Amino acid sequence: MGADLTHIDTWLFDLDDTLYPPEIGYLRLIEAKIRAYFIRLTGLPSDEAWALQKRYLDQHGTATAGLVLHHGADPHAFMADVHDVPLDSLSPDPSLRAAIARLPGRKLVFTNGSAWHAERVLKHLNLADLFEGVFHAEAADLIAKPDPRAFAALIRAHAVVPATTAFFEDRAVNLAPAALLGMTTILVGPQAASSTDAFVQHRTPTLAPFLDAARVKEPVP
């Protein structure tokens, strides 16, 4: 039987490597531009620049936050630069669109990326019209998941009720604060099966089949 999500009326989705499969490599294009940006900004060799980026990601949730805090970088210029990559590897998935469309209630996107990045990716995936809103980096004042303040800002902005919200993410660390708030947590991607984190309630390698099988609230006649 599918997961019992009959109590859910708000469906919250991460964007990158969640609403499209990580194996297509789209995010690696962005990571390559991040590495190049770090090299230009710091003058470090490639491996050291990449290690610094990873450290900022672990410490602050995003490379952007680390660059602003430690280097005084312009966050908007950084995000505009690294998100400007071709969309050729992304393809609309009709089965995912149908699976999201059948969900009763609101659908929202919660991303550490920029508003422009979210807009162009969702449009290219033919999913943009399914979502009521996108909570992006600018809306969070550049405070990123998994910082609890980003979740608090999301809840205020969209009147989210955690107890009736399901959150889909490819990074387990971003599900921890969601679970503490009372959200139902779903880890998505090839790493999901090996996860042992107690705060992860459901695991699935791919999104569409999980949504198709889930038991959801029946519409009111």
C-alpha cells in the first residue's frame, strides 16, 4: 500500500534534484559554475576552491551565504551567474505532472535557489502552473535550508500548517527541521533507500511513483 498522506493539504517540494532526477546532471552544470566563481573570487586552485564551497554548503546551507559572510560577495550577482546554464538536459515528465496534479490542496516549492532560477526551471519542466507559490532565496532574505529561520519565514509567508504539510527533499539534512516542526518528511532520490535518519518518515528513489501510490484526502463531493 502507498503512504498514508490523507492528512495532508499542503504539498511542499524542493526544486533541484527533487522535481527532476539527479542522474541527468543538470545540477552539475551549476556546480561547475560555482567552482569557477570561487576560483575567480578567491584565487584558490580548483580543488581548494571546491572544498571551500562544500564547507560553506555544510556550514551555512548554501555557498551564497558563505560568500556573503566571509568574502562580502554580491549574492544576487553570484546567483545570476551560477544559475545561467543551459536547460537542455531537463525534460518535462508527463507522469510527474499528472502525479502532482492529482494531489488535493496547495502545492508550493521551497528552494535555496533564486526566484529566476526557480521560474525558468519550473516553466521548462511544464510544472509552473501547478504551484501556488515559490519560496526562494530572496524571499528568505538569503537564509537557506536547513536553517530553522528559513522554515519560519516560509510558514509566515504562506500560512503553512506543519501538521498538514508534506515536504519532499533530496537532502536529508533539510528534512530535520521540517520534522521538528511536525511536517511529514519524504526523502527523494537514489540515496533515500540507505538513509537511516529517524526524522525521515518516507523514502523513495523517484517521485512520481510514490505520489501515484500515496493515499490522499478524498475531494469533498
